[in-house]
Amino acid sequence: MELTDLQTFAAVARTGGITRAAEELNTVQSNVTQRVKALEAEIGTALFERHSRGMTLTGAGRRLLPYARQMAALSREAVLAARDDGEPKGPLAIGSMETTAAVRLPALLADFHRRFPAVRLSLRTATTADLVAAVLEGSLDGAFVAGPIAHADLNACVAFREELVLVTAQQIKTLAELRAATPESGPTALVFRTGCTYRQRLEQVLTEFGWPSATRFELGTLDGMVGCVAAGMGVTLLPRAVVGKNASVKVHSLGSAQSRVETLFVTRRAAHDYSALRGFIACLNKQDSDIAA
């Protein structure tokens, strides 16, 4: 059983399709398809059900997935541990929600690069659910996710505290105006794909406003999200720091129970204590100290 086949299988399972897996693995779709078929032929049974919306795991695939994740994580960890002589260098894979990457990380990443230029840092953006899965399976060394997260195999520390705000078109001055201008079914909820914590929180907010069946419209980028809100297509929920002073949209404060959220930095508890990761956490802690000061 080829390790690369297992890694490819795990990527398809995580992303739900050949195209997304190929993008994540930096390869062509035909290579992903061939490796999945080779693994299915070796095992002697189908691992995925193919349908128009993508691919979902069969029973055999669900049973294989935890082993594939463990083997991929151990293989990567073994190589990194063997090369780790105490000097931060080599690859370091970090994940982040897109909103955090856009606003909170540029200064941190720049500081880390200046201090540890021998580290080959890569950044992947995804939803909280996908990022947690990637850390657990070892394809990411750490990730910035929305809290709360409680998992026996993860270490978590608070990286940032955010205030979430409801974002509407600029002409909607108050929540009362939003209610008056919105049909009974509710506004269109502009969201990232399933697995995004901010999406779940927006759905809760709209339910509390009396719009549990509001239409969802998925977008893949933060710029696209804000642009669609500005054009009057719908509403969304984002950290206040992300929206900033964007004059094309209007932000509306919510109650503390709805608006407060912590961004956590999570790592796998059983992973080797890499020098590169220690250096990254040191930069993160330094940034927190600088802000507090």
C-alpha cells in the first residue's frame, strides 16, 4: 500500500472531490483519480460514492480514513523529527480562517519570516472544521480556528479575541430598518461553505431575529463576500476588524452572547515539538505581548 495513495485518499475525503484535492496537493486531477483507483483496486472495494455534487465515503472508506490519516501524519512527522536539530528550518504548514489571514496574520507572518528565514512557511485557508481535521491528520502543523474547540488530541491557546458584527448594505442604517426592508422569509445569508463557525453563528442570529429559513448563498472569498453585501445581495457576519472602515457597507453591533468569539491556535498534542513550530508560537506570543503593552 503506497503512502502517497493514502495521502491522496485522505485529501479527497477531506475536500469532497477530485478537483479540490488536486488543488490542495498541487497536482493534476488525473493523478488524483489514478491514485484513488489504484488504492480501491488494491483493497478490493470502492472507497467513494461518486455523484454530481462530488464524492462521499463508503463504509469501507470511513473505516480506512483514520488509518490513512495516522500513517500520513506519522510519515511527515518522522521526516521532520529526524531533520530537527534545534534550529528552526524546513517546512512549516499553518492553516487559518480566511478572515484571520486577511487581518491578523500579515504582521505575524512578516515577523516570523524575518526571525526565521530558513523556515519554508506555507499558509492554507479553510473553514474551522477543515482546519481542525487537517491538524488532527498531520497535514497542518497548527491552525487558527474559531473557538470554542474541545478535543482530547489538540492543544489550544487563545490567539485573538474578535467582535462579530452583522454586515449589511450601506443604506441600511439600523437593525430596525433591516427588519422593515426585509421580506418575511428573511434576508439572504451570505456565507462561507459548511464548516465555517461564522456561518453557524449567523444562522443562529437570523433564527433569533425570526428568520430561521433565510436563503443561504455560499461564497469562496472574503472580497466577494463584502462586495455582494455592498451590492445589496444579502447580509453576513464578520469580525469588526475585517470590515474596518469600509464605506461601502454598514456594520451593526450585536449582543455580547452573539458577538464575542475567540480565535484559537491549535496544534496536535502528540506531534513532535518542532523547532520551527516553537519559533512560530514564540512570535505569536510576542505579538500578544506587544498588543497588551
